[in-house]
Amino acid sequence: MLEIRERIDYELLCQQFRQEQVDELVELMLEVEMSRSKTIRLGQNNEFPTAYVQGRFSRITHEHLEKVLDAINENTAAVKNTKAYLLAALFNSVSTIDNHYTMQVNHDFYGGK
């Protein structure tokens, strides 16, 4: 767990967001890291080899968690399975962060035209 906390700048995240929220995400990351099953289900229809999911989760940094926590705090939709939602958000954050911020900048600077 210490390795995860160091990689994500845990103390800084806890200054920006509620510690309980950050702790839950760290716990999920640890759960994935320790998984010994052959696959991990993400969402209703997506099942991936555990090693692949673990590889993605090992690349999660402060910036990824900041994006996920911002999205959680902005969400107004009902979420039926919080754990599945969070696992999918963490998994997807690694492969979508650059495009997310590009679209956000485009919206902020050019959205009104």
C-alpha cells in the first residue's frame, strides 16, 4: 500500500479531496494489485486478463486520480454499483487522460463559438 501511496502523491491528494474518498480508491488499487484470479470484470460486459488490468493500474498517478475524483464530485447520475463504477473509472483514466484534458481545453477556449 505504501508503494501506491507514494506513486499517487497520497498526502497531496488528501489535501485536495476528502481522505475517505482517496482511501477507497487506494484500497481498490491494492485489491487489483493483489488479485490472483485469471480475469477481472470491469463493467457488465468487459472482462480482461488480470495482468493487463494490473499493468494499467500500475500506471495510475496523482493526475489520474485527480481526474477520477473530479468526475466523481461532478457526477449527478445514480450509480447502482459504486465499486464497478470506480474500477472502470480508474482503469479508463490511464488511456483517456490526455484526450480528456484536450477536450476540456477545447471546450473552455472554443466552446462558445
